[in-house]
Amino acid sequence: MKEEQGPLNQSQKKTLLKFFGISAGITLLVAFIIVVIGVWSYNTYIYDGSSKKTEESGDLEQMTDKEKEKHELATINRTIAVFGVDDDEVRTDVIIVVNFNSKTNKIKVVSVPRDTKVVWSEEQRAALKEDKGYTQYVSKINEMTAYGGMKNIRKYTMNELENILGITIDNYAVVNLEAFRKIVDTIGGVEVDVPSRMQYSDPYQNLYIDLQPGVQLLRGDKAEQLVRFRSYPRGDEDRIVVQQLFLQSFAEKIMSPQTLTKLPQFINILIKDLTTDVSLPQIMDYYPYLQNFNIDNLAFATLPGEGRMENGVSYFFIDTVKLPEFIENIFYDREVGKTNDMAEDSQLQTSAPSEGTNLESQEPIIDKSVSIELLNAAGVQGLAGRIKDSLEGQGYQVKRIGNYKDGEKPTTIIYAKDATKGEQFKTYFKGAIVVASQSITTDIQIVLGQDYKVNE
């Protein structure tokens, strides 16, 4: 475990933020803020035309193949954990791990469900006993800071993330909800297609959610309601899907010329809301991971697993069978992506892969042998049947049709066991969202939303 860095003063924080692109601008926004503001502010305020070259450590010729691979990965990868905390700053409300790869030019963002079940290790229990005078055996991952204290986030929460993913996390950043609300307000709000009626009240957390479905401009307080709503059929899993839908809309807004002029305001907003262990000498370490970044190489995934009840408590259980392949695809990727001089007019991908998606390629795979289920959530009688005829006319196999059990939806969502195969259907359902899911019983499940008229 790394030792904690001393706290940065206000001046140091400002210098750090100017390069680091407000790296913890709230977990949902972090990747785009790092990419956009990080490169911009580095070149504007810090970069002097030189770059830091890391010295080789040890004699590579004396290393085994495994040791060489480990050494190479440590050189080309940097990983940061970013946490969004609730208003009382006790629990980590949102958890993501961002991996930067300077060799592939990719940034991969992994969402970790806050309800992930944690069995505290003997080392963690002993540390908690020493720190707090009591111990804990089982909890959700977002509760580890409640037991161990936010100041010990590296000792408990980050240690657990490293145990789960089998990696070393270089740095962390913690941002509160106030920063999230301010950023959204600063860019004039974000237009989002709210997928369903959202109502929730929790006076203890001072959390009141009241959103109508449909396309609307969400200011800071309403955007917070959207990303914090949890009353979904699949709980935290569906919550992450909605968070990624919001991130797509946010990305389009923050990448616009009108928003880029407001980047200096973001720095001032977050300067007092950022807690990080990134030291000033580490600033230069991140530049190689950003200088050739292309937005097409930004990808999202969610830890594989499923939510279910255990002893009256709702947990997210990691799929330990799928986890090794997931880790390999995220942290050991070797396929080089695009750089800024390889593509023009780069745009954000319109899908946000989730639940263990293979992120090595985002190109759609045309496979007409996939089994398909069509569910009507548009409120139009006979729609699924008409779409079935249309797809079968194109050579696809529709296994069954029916009505969506959770009512009408404004947007068409394509659930796919393999997200790359789900992408092929966006030709027929423009504007649809592709979500990777292992819980569906067919290869593809298409939930037809009220936007179907645009797609026909």
C-alpha cells in the first residue's frame, strides 16, 4: 500500500486542477473532464514543450517473460479511482475506476456498483479494529468509508478495489455532490431523455426525487435526482445504465464550442470540493496518457455480476467466472486505438457498454443468426409484430414478441449479451441505446420505445 501524500494547499490544488482536467469533476463526468480540460489546461498553463521520460528500473534482460510483461504494463498504464460522495460525505455514492493506457491511446471507465458485497479480509478487519475499536465482517463496498472513515479510503475501499481487480490503483479523487450540481449549472444544464417516472423521498439524506419521463433540460438539482434514483427492477445495475445515458448527453454538451469557453470556471468550482492523493510531481506522469487521446477511444463498462437479496439485504454479487476475462479486456488491452491525427470529427459512441462488455472493439458485428426478443414499450398496439416482420425480412430470427412489463419507455433500448452484436441494430433503430446484459434469455432483447416513429 502507498503512504498518504500530505494535503495540498489551495495554490497547489489550483495548479493540479489546471493540468489534471478537474479529474474528479464527479464520477459521472470525470472521463470527459480529464480528456477535454486536462489536455487543454496542460497546454495552456503548464506544458513547456518538454516531456518526462521514465527511467528503466532493473535489468530487463534478467527478467522472466512474466516480469517483463508486468513491468511493461506498469509503465504504460495509470489507473485512478474516482468517488462521488453523498452530502454527509460518509458513503461513496458512485464508484468508478479509470484506466489510462498510453500504448493503446485508450481510456476505459469501469463502474463498480455501490451495493457490491464485500467480505472483509483478515487484514482489513484487523486494521479497522486498530482504527475504530470494532470490526466488520460483511458490508456493501460503499459502506467501507462509513466504517473506516473517509480519510482511510485508500486503506479500505481502494484496497478492496485492488483486491477485486487484481491491479494497483495509482491515485484517487473524491468529489462531493455540490460540485456536480455546480458543473451542470455552469454549462447551462443537460438535455436528457428521462426513461421513466422517478419519485423518491428520503428526508434523512435530504434527497427528494420527482422527475417526469421524456426529453427535458436538467439543471444541477434535477440532474442529481436522475443519477441518484435507485428504484429500478435491477437496482444498481439499471441505475448505472441511466448514469451512462446521462454521461452521453453531458459529453455532447461539454464538447460543444460554447461549453469549452467555460472550462476555467470548472477549475474554480472544484478547487474546494476536491480531495485527492495526487501529488504535484505526479502531474507530469499523466500527460503521456492524454496528449494523443481521441474521444472514440473512450469506453465504459460495469463490473460483471447481478443484484439479488441475501438475508434481507440487497447486494450486487460479482460474477467470478466472467471477471478474469473482463479484467483482461480492460487492463491488459493491447489493440492500439485511434489518435487525434487518425480521425476527424470524432464523436462519442452512442452506446454505453455495461456488464462485462468486451471493450477491445466497438465496431458492430453483423450476425443475423442471433436470437431476438421484441418487447413493446411504445404504447402502440401491434408494433412488435410489425417490427418482427421487418427484421425477419432482413434475414434475422425473432424468437418471440410481447409487451414490456414495466410500462412505456421514451427511448428504444437494445440489450445484448455481446454489445458489439447489439450495435448492428442501431441501423434500424437510430438513436437507440445499446446495453450489454447477461440476464436476458435471448442473444438480443429490443425494448421498443416511443421514439420508434423516428426510426421507421
